[in-house]
Amino acid sequence: MLVMDAITEILKREGVSTLFCFPTTPIIEAAVAGGLRPVICRQERVGVHMADGCARVTNGKPAGVFAMQYGPGAENAFAGIASAYSDSTPILLLPLGHPRETAQMFPLFNSTRTYASVTKQVEPPSSPATRSTIRPCGGPARPATSATSTTPPSCCSRRRRR
């Protein structure tokens, strides 16, 4: 089983039926093959806001999910992610990661390092896959990031009641 297939299966088990995305990322093909509905947007920040809106409408059950390409795509999504963080919206971000041999090289954009300030949890692609589901975490709801190149999604949190 490929990592993308595992991610799709976990998302389905968690009740996710829609994957908001911006091409190109291989998770889109795996999601379609696994029965998820892809909603492709024209810009990454807009896609994050779409996942944010979906999570708000469903009260975070399931969390909104957005997949994007690495580099400029992940950079363009930053404003939407920061907005979801400030509003405590539970979304799962799946940025495509750079290949391992170049992932930490300057000047490549490192989404796991950069998103740490605007997400509740970040799972870098080099970390071992220790979680097999998207589990609700304690504390206020916040976006969570898991790089899609080598690890399955990690933790999403429940929407905080106001």
C-alpha cells in the first residue's frame, strides 16, 4: 500500500468525504480512487478557506482537509492557515514535501518548519508514522499539518465550543 492510499483510507475512516486541493499533488489521484470527492481550487489560500468553511459548517466533524503542492503552493496557503489558526478551526493540511535528499536545503520552502507557528501540530516527512488515525487532541482547535510525501496524516482537533 502506498502512503497516499493509506492517507485516503484514514481520511475515509474519519468521515472525510471531500478533499479540497490545488494541483499538483499525488494525493488527488489516490483520493479519487479511494472514493473521496476532490474540489480543486484556483489558488491555495482560497482552498484553505474552503476547507475552513467546510469544517465550520460541520462543526469540525469531520475536519476540513486541504492538499497542496510544495514550494510556492505551500507558501501561498500561509495566510489562510494563519486565519484558520486565529479562528481555531480544525483543518488538516497536506502539503506535498520535497524529496528527502533536498528537503532541508536552502532556499527551498520548508512547510513543516514554517507552519509550526500557525498550526497546532506539525508532522515532518522524516518522522516515523506513529499515528494511524486523525485523533482529536485536547485544547483549543487549531489547524494541523502533515507532509504527504512520507507520513500519514496526524492529528486534527475538535472545534472548541463557544
